Amino acid sequence: MKIFYAVQATGNGHISRATQLFPYLQKYGDIDFFLSGSNASLAAEIPVKFRSKGCSLFYSKCGGLNYWDIAKNIKPYQIYKDATKLPLHKYDVIINDFDSVTALACKLQKVHSVQFGHQASFLSENTPRPESKSKIGEFIFKNYAPAPQNLGLHFESYDSFIHPPIIKDEIVQAIPKNLGHISVYLPSFDKDCLEKAFRSIPHIAFHWFLDTVKEVHKIGNITYFPVSQKEFNKSLINSEGIITGGGFETPSEALYLGKKILSIPIKEHYEQECNAAALKKMGVPVEYAVKDDFNQVIENWLNSNIIYPKMKANNITETLEFLFDTYSN
């Protein structure tokens, strides 16, 4: 069997999920990966055969999206051209993790596909949303990467087609410890947006992962790390907790490990706002803005007596069996 797997590279989570699934997918046949987008800072340890700039996200300085940069970097003709070049007829199964180029290619070439991933879960009205729904956000969920078949992933099974998160083997097999530090992964924030707050609480040690850092170094109470899957896993497993965005994979792994979480969703990023709404329902603290009292917010969070829910890991073998058994049905 020949499998085409499209990975949306607007962040590291999609690549991380594909990397975890790769050895399981190999049991079904030969896999070619298509990487679309240019935001991911994580090295793709998968056999990428096709690439496209597709659509990418760009961030403002301190925790928001830069819509001007997003819009000016969208090249409709190039996306169309890339879609026509994908040889999808050569593949028996097409798996799409929220990529618009592959969705367009399937439409143009009249081939079947399955949307598999976190974004597919938002096709259910039961999946949590913020108090104020975004019409544009809901339109994107339904029309950005449509497929005739959908298999979603989320914190909880809000609908019959939604499965638990894919948790990396390193996390599942880990023995968590608390060495007292706080892991930080906030790719939409520049260094100088948060550094002052972290330095003002010198009794708290931070492991801060930044794509602008080239090598590990420590200054005061902050250890700076380049974005590295291996180092991040190690830091998270041994942390007291994590400060992160409103993504999906990182909060899922932290909950699986029983770690404290402080979530700061990217401003005006509707998917992250939806994830934040789900996390809040589960009792996870969410901050929607970083203000001058952020150091106090961190201390209050660490001193709070919050009971975090236990996250269930996806049974990857069963999920893929379901995917392949129902494909094209």
C-alpha cells in the first residue's frame, strides 16, 4: 500500500504527531510525507518527499498574529500550481493533517482523502468554543482543508469521531519527576516580552525554548534552549509545570505527565481560543494577556491548589486500524 501523508507545518505539533505515527504507518505500507507551510522550527525526522510554502502563520511581537504578513505571503497561483503537481493518483490512501494544498489537490484530481488531526475535531458542534464564536474561524474549520472523511483528536471525546491525543512514546514511557523548574514554550512571544517577568522572580528556575536560541546557555534563573524535541521532552518530564500557548500537543503531553499548566493562547487565533475554552472547562488556568503583573500571575499559579485532569493517550494501533478500515467507505 502507498500512503500520502500531508503535514501542515504552521507549527511544530503537526510534525511531532507525524513523527510519532511514522513507525506505526510503516506497518501498512510505504509512506511519502508532504510538508506544507514554513513556520515549524522542529526538524522533520520523517521522509519528506514533497514540499510547499502553502499558507504560513506569522506572529506579532508579543503573543498575537500578524495578519498583514500572513496575507502578503499567501501565493494563490503557487498553491494551485503545487496542488496540480501532487501525484495523488499514485497513492492508495491520502491522509491530510489540515493542509489546504492537499485538500485542493484532492478536489482537482477527484481523489478520496481523510482529514486526520486536531482540527478535524472542530467539525463537531460539541467541541468546546469560546463564549464569542468567530464566523471567520468557523468558516476556516469547515473549508480550509475539507475531506469526505474526518477523524479528529482532542482532549476529550466530544463526538463519536473524536479520539484522544497522540502522545509521543518518550512521554508515555517516561517516569515523571519534579526537579523544580518551569518549562516555557511560547513561540508567538519575542524574548524581551517575557524576560523581565521571569528575571523578577529569581527563586523560580525557567527552561525557556526559543527558535532564536542556537545553543543552550544559562543567565541567572533562566536556561535558554534552542527548539529541540529531545531537550524539550526531557525538560517537560522533569519539570514542575509548563507555561505554553493554547496549542494541542504540548498541553496534552503535560496533562498526561500530571504537570501544572499555564496556558496563554495566541491573540485572535481562533483554534487556540477554542483549545483554551476546553482547557478552562477541565480546570486548567488560562491567561489571555501578559501584563506588568505577569510575575505575580506565575507565582499565584504555582501556589494554587489545582487538581489537573489525567489525560488518556491515544491507542495508535486501534486508531489507525479504524482509519484504514473505514477509508473510502
